[in-house]
Amino acid sequence: MKLRVTVLGAGFGGLELSSILSETIGDQLDLTLIDQNDSFFFGFSKLDVMFGHKSSEAVKISYSHIVKPGVKFRKETITAIDPVSKTVTTSNGKYEADVLVVALGANYDMAATPGLTTWGNEYYSFSGAEKLRDKLPQFTKGHAVVGVCSAPFKCPPAPSEAALMLHDYLVNRGLRDACSISLVIPFGLPIPPSPDSSKALLKAFEERNIRFIPQRKVTSVGENKKVTLDDGTELPCDLFLGIPKHVAPDVVLQSGLTENGWIPVDKANLRTKFSNVYAIGDVTSVGTPKAGVFAEGAAKIAAASIIAAFKGKENETPYTGAGSCYIEFGKGNVARVDVDFFSGPKPFGIHHEASETLVVDKEHFGSSRKARWFGK
Ligand SMILES: Cc1cc2nc3c(=O)[nH]c(=O)nc-3n(C[C@H](O)[C@H](O)[C@H](O)COP(=O)(O)OP(=O)(O)OC[C@H]3O[C@@H](n4cnc5c(N)ncnc54)[C@H](O)[C@@H]3O)c2cc1C
């Protein structure tokens, strides 16, 4: 009998988990990988698209390239999940499985921040990044604000990256002196687990005259060219680059899998409270930031648990919540922070200074995943 696995979501987590299961037990596997989209893109590609460094087509990788033993991809929208019977309903039919893996990521609640998509803009969705790409050339003077509207949010360095990249964008167009840039984030430091990365970012902000406003969120974006923060402060704003409120997809919220908005999991093996139902990545409340590297790390442990259980064993390797995040520092340089959330008494990060070498490292990070997941 083959092991029937349904993987919901072909993002970082779903792709990595499907690849491991195929490599390890492909001849005994009947895995269906379901996603509503026809192609994958890395989260960081949205910054490249927004600032016009790459076209939308160049960063998308079609799921049609997935050819793996024991794996079939289905482009369908998931409309219901029954974690008890492990049945999934989609726009096209029903799937029953022995093991269910929920890797549906995080969605955005744009309406939670009044004015966000009418007077402001967001760059966390692909379409939002594309809209900003078309809008940025019209910004020639005034106040730009990069602002986080709620926590948790994906890729904690991404707001800092956007502020630094906006600086370069304006310098290259000869407009920097006519514009101010402010960055509003809900943490005390840009990257709380890594004081050294935070120090390097704060220095970069100071050198570029980027105003850093910590411990605050943006609560509304007004037509009167102002954004309001959660303490009532108003900032002048001619261009808003927002990070919207994150929520679990509706289909997950309706499945009975969530508590306080996200799926709780046993952090040792990524199991949910339902037998043979796992959850990985941004859709969980496992305790790591919402980032691709952590979704990938969780996928490795969930896959090891699934394989061990299939062989009548128990996976002995716990999830450490460790991963490396690249940080676009502007001026063509990239830094890296290696963070570990669960091994020590508290999360800690090791900073690697921004350099051109790390630009190559980041490119390899993307190309190696592309090769591994899509054979390209
Ligand atoms: C601007 C920006 C920069 C980023 N930079 C980085 C970075 O440098 N490094 C990093 O590690 N992370 C980065 N991230 C974060 C990263 O993209 C996510 O954390 C990561 O993709 C999460 O992986 P996941 O597998 O949990 O979910 P996702 O990759 O989001 O995958 C979820 C999948 O589920 C599918 N789905 C959802 N609902 C349904 C449904 N009802 N039916 C069918 N399919 C559905 C979606 O289409 C999606 O493909 C960045 C994010 C942003 C926005």
C-alpha cells in the first residue's frame, strides 16, 4: 500500500516537504500537492518587482516543471478541510489521505487598516508590488513612509529592506534630497534577536537619513496625506508602502485547526492536535518568524516525522527553529543573519556584514531551491 499524502499549498513549506518525501519514499508514495496558483515566486522577488529590478515573468516559476516520483501537482482552490477524516474539498473535487499537511501560508486583511489600499499601497502581495512598480515613478518629492500595520508579519527584515532600497531608488533618480523616508515598525529594534544586525541597520538608516520609528504600528492611512500611528501620532505622508495585517486563510480558520488565529503545532514534529495532520510554515504559531527559511526548516522535520511514522518509528531530531535570512542593505550589498529560536534559552542571531559575496550567496539560495523543487 502506498502512503497517501495531501499537501495543501505549494509554497516554501509544501515544496520542500513534497521534495523530501519524493526523494526518500517516492516509490511508496501517492502525494497530491495542491495550490490555487499556477506558479511559485520567492517572497523577496516582490521587492525586485516593486523597484523594477526584475519583471513579474522573470521571477515566476511554473508548477508545470514539477516532475517527481510519487508526486502530482493540482492547480485547484481549496474550499474546505476536514482534519478528522483528512478530506480536502477543492474547486475540482475531494481528496482523501492517510496524512494531511497544511502549508497554506498567511493571507492579508487589507480592510483592517483603513485607507491602506485606497490612499496608501502595500507591497506584500504580488499585485500590490506590481501596482507600486507603476506608481513609484510618479513620486518625485515629499514624505515616504514604510510602515507595518500589525504583527506578526512575514520576513521581519523586509520593511527595513524596503526603506533602504527606496533610498537607492530615489538617489538613482536624483530625487533623494526632495524626499524624506520614515520607517515604522512594532519592535524596539529592526531585528530583535540579533543586536548586531539591528546595530548595522540602525547605522545604515542614520547614514541615509532614514527616520526609524520603533514600537509603533500604522493604524490608518488618510486622504489628507497623513498616516496615523497606534499612539495617535500623525506623520505627513505622500507615499505609503505598507505591510498589511496578516491572517490565516479563511479555509484554515473554518477548519477547526486554529487557536487565536493560527494553527498550534507540537514544535518537536509539527503535528497538530488531529491525528496524522501536520502544519508547517506561516500558517502556524510555532514560535519562529513567518519566513520561507523557517517554513522550509519545519518541512524537513515534518517530513522526517511522516517517514519515521510510515516505517513504524519515531523521528528523533527535534525542530530547532534555525534559519538564515538575507537582508538587502542597498548599494548592491546583502547581509545575512543566522537565527536560532529554540536551541538556546532565548532566540539569538549571528550577523554577517553586508557584502557583495553575500549577494552571490543569496542568488545561490534561490537557484538551489529552484533546482531542487523544479529541476530547473
Ligand atoms: C516582501 C517579502 C520579502 C520576503 N523575503 C523573504 C526572505 O528574504 N527570506 C525568507 O525566508 N522569507 C521571505 N519572505 C517570507 C516568505 O515569502 C514566506 O514566509 C514563505 O513563503 C512562507 O512559506 P509557506 O510555505 O508557509 O507559505 P507560502 O509560501 O505563502 O505558500 C502558501 C501557498 O498556499 C497557497 N494557498 C493559500 N490558500 C489557498 C487555497 N485556499 N487553495 C489553494 N492554495 C492556497 C498559496 O497560493 C501559496 O502558494 C518574504 C515575504 C515578503 C512579503
